[in-house]
Amino acid sequence: MKAMVYNKYGTSNVLKLKEIDIPALKQNEVLVKIHAVSVNSWDWDLLRGKPFLTRLGGFLKPKYKILGADIAGRVEAIGREVKHISVGDEVFGDISWCGWGGFAEYVSVNAEALTLKPDNMTFEEAAAIPQAGVLALQGLRDVGQIHVAKKVLINGAGGGVGTFALQIAKLYGAEVTCVDSKMKLDTLKSIGADHVIDYNEEDFTKKGQLYDLILDVVGIRSIFDYKRVLNPKGTYVMIGGTTSLVLQLLLLGRMIYKKESKKMVILFHKPNSNDQNYLKDLFVAGKLVPIIDRRYSLSQVPDAIRYLGEGHAKGKVVVCVENS
């Protein structure tokens, strides 16, 4: 099979399309013929080995040789222990917790990572959902308590997580302000943003507006900037950002929480098939639409990762493997 492989940290030029063996199948795994796989910021970080925390699995060279976590495809074979999935089923899921390997024609993966794809969902749409959709859902519902938040701000709203978060927040009846670059604001308006801010023109931390919930996908400011625009009982949830902000939140976040009613939390990635099913149901009901900016072939994975890593993507970037 063909796969996009890398053996050292670097930029997109270290990725090489190679012919390798189809992975062996364990008893609790299924073999999936991949039709589509989406690109996430983790692919960009793991490719470069930056920030340094991404090297915990391998300091000098990467632990996983094939990136790609969010897959969608058709089951070709199943292990002896697999009961809830059959050969021929169309599935999707986040496989980051069980070995990665999405930028390839086939992958053998733990069956528990997968969700059955509905007929009215394309493989590209299915691949766009798992990681970004689950992060948005968990950040808003589980940590951010979106059910009581009236005013929500999403910082870095124009990417994969942000476009899902906007739609989910609107389902809960929140008034949503989205912050991103000018080129992404029209897309955000088209899917329900109540207010949009071009970060190059305005500083949302200095406008005097307070928010019940801030979902931060980019995290480049000081913890005190975010604290200033939170309501007295507001919650700040960091999904992505700099190592500096992570350290501030770990060292100072709990102190702020104890002194005031404000809450400042780092959301750690927790793949969850139940949440994938929940998002699938929203899609089937017509309440959630994956926003796909660009589609690439398997041989164009370096370009796809570079495009996302440079911050250009409006929504998700998807690699169409089957058509490659």
C-alpha cells in the first residue's frame, strides 16, 4: 500500500510517499481501507516536533512514522474479538490514541475508536468530524458548561475546532463572538456568528465586553488578558496555544479560581466514540455541518499539512485517499 511516511522531525519536505506493507491485524482491530483523512494541528506539531512536549513519545525521532488521526473508510477485515463492526461497514473515528497511521491507503486500528458512518454523510465529511468536533463539544459542554453561558467568545474560530464550536454553541442558544483573521470572517458569519472580530484590527481584550465562556483555540495572550474579559463566574477553556500560556494556567489558574469565581482550564484531548456518535446524530438531524476548505490527494499531504500549519484553513482540510 501507499503511505506518507516520515522518519525525522522537520518541515513538510521530510514526508515521503512510500510503498509499504498493509499493517497486520490484531484480534481487537479492524482493517480499514481509508477513503478520507483530515489534517489537524497535531499533525503539524508532531511533524516538526514543536512544541517540545510533542516529542514525549520520541525525543530524537518520531514514535509514529505515519501521521493522520481522523479517518473515514470501509472495513475490509475484522479481528476475532470484534463484535460490533462487520466487513463492509463504513466507519470513521479518531485513531490518535491507538497508533495514528491515517495518511495511508489502509490502517489496522482498535475497533473501539470507530463509529458507524451514516449513509447521508460523505467520507470527507466523516473524516472532518472526530478530533475537531469532539474537542469543541467537550470544551463547550463538559468544561465550559455551555448550557448556562449566555455570551461566548471563540478565539481562533475560523479553523476546524472553531467552526464546530460555533455551531454547537448556537444550538445551546448562546450569543457567539468569533475572533480570527479577516479572510475567515465571512465563513463564520455564514454559519451563525453573531459578532466577528478581525484580530488584526481590534483587540477583544480591550473592548470592554465580558463573556461567560471563552473557548481559546490559539492561546497566545497572557492569562491576565483573558481574566479581564471574563464575567465574575465565567470560564476560560484553552484548547490550543503556547507553552508559555500552558505554564501560566498550570501555575496560576488554580490560584485565580480559588480567589474568584472565575475558572481557567486546559482541555486535554480525550477521544471518545460516544461523543463521535453524538456529533453524528447532530449531522443526521441537519444541525451540524463540517466546513471543509480544501481537499488534497494522498501525494499532496505535505501541501495539506503546510496549508493548515500556516493558519490559512477556513474550517477543515481533508485528504481524499481513495481518489489518489
